[in-house]
Amino acid sequence: MTTDTTGTTKPTGTTGAAKPTGTGTTAPATASGGAGHPRPLPLAGMRVLDLATLFAGPLAATLLGDFGAEVIKVEHPGRPDPSRGHGPAKDGVGLWWKVLGRNKRTMTLDLSTRGGRELLLGLAARADVIIENFRPGTLEKWGLGWDELSLANPRLVLARVTGFGQYGPYAHRPGFGTLAEAMSGFAAATGEPDGPPTLPPFGLADSIAALATAYAVLTALAGRDATGRGQVVDLAIIEPILAVLGPQPLWYDQLGYVQPRTGNRSRNNAPRNTYRTADGSWLAVSTSAQSVAERVMRLVGRPELIDEPWFATGGGRAGHAETLDDAVGSWMARHTRDEALTAFERAEAAIAPVYDIRDVMADPQYRALQTITEVEDPELGPLRMQNVLFRLSETPGAIRWAGRPHGADTDTVLTELGLTAPEIAALRAEGVL
């Protein structure tokens, strides 16, 4: 264990275990262990080719790289992954890419050329996983479909991440996370009852799909351990977000029930909302457990509501949300944020402040967990970003470096493949690299 500058004790080996110091440097997939001894990360030895762009496929590769997979990001020589230009930049360097591209080596390759095809097949022969998100049929058009890839490497897992999947009437449509958020029912159920359907202001469906893709890849690799053969993962971005929306298909199938927009309220329990305090802050309250709902009513001075027959179930309470929101809201309006948080915590009632990113960065719980960590970057210096997703006690993940420049490791990767410097120069002159 080590202690950071705030005095918080934290686990070692979660960030900065090793970083490339310049173009063409490869860092070992290790994290620092007890007494400073390096420990292999749990996915060390796995080789992943990231051919995807924006955002689900690349994020899935990032999640694998965080726990030791050797990830090679393959980008077109003239058209880098658009995430490099998404959102704010500093000194001309896209910041989103620094997160999405972490723990990846970067190389350029035009897969539509004959030379690019041959090099990709050579890389595939040495890889465990390829992640791609081209429209269905694109790899086949280039002679890089599953037949060719599996012939080059029968143990390969090919993860194909698209908006609508590899077949069906929408398969060839362009697909983005926004469309999945709309088509899954998420937007229809989100927003105020008298307002429009609401889309999230960030890549929700893509991020959920990335988690599902990483899970699917590891599942396919476990299958390979049993059969000796790889397989294709067909992941449609419209599906994982539907999976996390709860039992809505079952509700509709059995009851004809369509979940309406309820704003911050829930149809399953109450009080459940955000409430404004006397000093203008917002606090979120949840009462999924009956005992918590009772504690809240006693705290806000309305214990008589507990004796109402409808109060005995979450659904009954949800049917009287106006009454319960008025009880909690009027109490909140008489207390400051700190007073309310202290009172709820003493009463063992569930409450949380509504944060923006400034609050997240300063919060002591996030700090204790090292949820935000610092990574040294050759281009921009120290960067603070989200840490790996979870903590493993024996083989923790690590951010070994932030996103690298476009094509920074092309020569190194191809040298490892057996190409000579003159051969690489010739390919570059031909526009393959």
C-alpha cells in the first residue's frame, strides 16, 4: 500500500506502472506488487487489434488494455479515429483520445490496399482478438472477412460491433449510440411527463455496448479454451442498452404495460426524486427499501404517513408521490445541503448530493477509491482521468500510458512482424501506412 498526497491509503499498481517514453517504445503489461516486485496483469499475453472507431469498439479494447492486453490501435493513414478530434483539445491534442487511447500502441494501415490486407492478415495470425465496427460486408469487400481471418488464425476471436448487427433489415444502415438510445426505449422513458423524450448528453449506449463487448470477448476466449477454435462475436449496439432497461419487454408481454416518462420519480417506489435545499443545492433521495422510506418520513416530521395503508408497498407509495415529495421537499427547503446530508446519514437514510464533475474530482470517497488517477503524458504532462473500472487484490489493472499520437508505433509493430526498414519505407511511400 502507498499513501497519496492527501493522506489517503490506496492500493498500489493501479496506474503509471510503465509508460512509453517516446515513439516505438513498448511497456510490459505489469503492475507494481508488494515490495516493488512487478506482477503480470491478468490479461497479459492477450493480443488485441483495435480496428474500430467511435466509440463502443475502441472503448472495449481500452477496457481489455487496462488489465494487461496488448492492444494495437490500427488507424487509416489519412483518416485517424475521429475521437482524436471529438470534444475539447489542449495545445491541439484531443483530450478524449487520451482516455480512449490509453494502454494502446498506435499504427497506421490502409486495409483497402493489397499491402494493407497482407499486413493485417499477418497481424491477425499473431493476435487473439480483432475488434472492428465497419458496416457489414466491408471487411469481406477487402478480402478480410471471417473466412480469410480464421484461415490465417483458427484461434482468433473477431468482435464485430455495429449499430444493428450483421444481419436483418437495418444491418447496412449507419448506426450510432444515439439511435440505440432512441430505439431501445431509453429516450421514451426519460424526461418529464409533459416533456419530450430525452437523449443523454454523452455516449451512454456506446459505453454500455463497450462493456458488453469486453464481456463477450472474454466469454469467446473462454470458449476457445474449451474447443481450441475462435469464433465471431456479433454485437449490435441497440441490444445491450435494452438489456439494462429492466423487465420492460416482459411487462409489455404479460401486461401490455408501457413505462411512461416520470422525470426523476419512479413507478416502483417513493419518495424518489431530487430536492432543492435552502442554500440552492440539489440532493437525491431513494427509498427502494421500506425501512428507509419509514426513516425518511420520521426524519422530515411526517410519521403519520407511515400508517397509511398505501405506504406499505413501493407501488403504493409511488401512487402518492405528490404527497411524499411535498413532505420531503418542504423539509429540504428549510435546511442547507450540509444539514440535510448530516441528518439523513444519522438516520441511515439514503441520500446523495447531485454532483457535477468539479464535485466528483474533490469527493473524498472517489479519492479513497482512486477513481480519478493521474497519468504522466509525454505530450501534455500530468493528466487526471478515470481509473480502471474495478480493483483486483492480486492482479490489479493499470494505466500504463495515455493515448498515443497517430501512428506512433507503426514501425515498431511492423518490425516485430519481421519487416525491414526499407520494406516499411516502401509501404509508406505506396500509401499503405
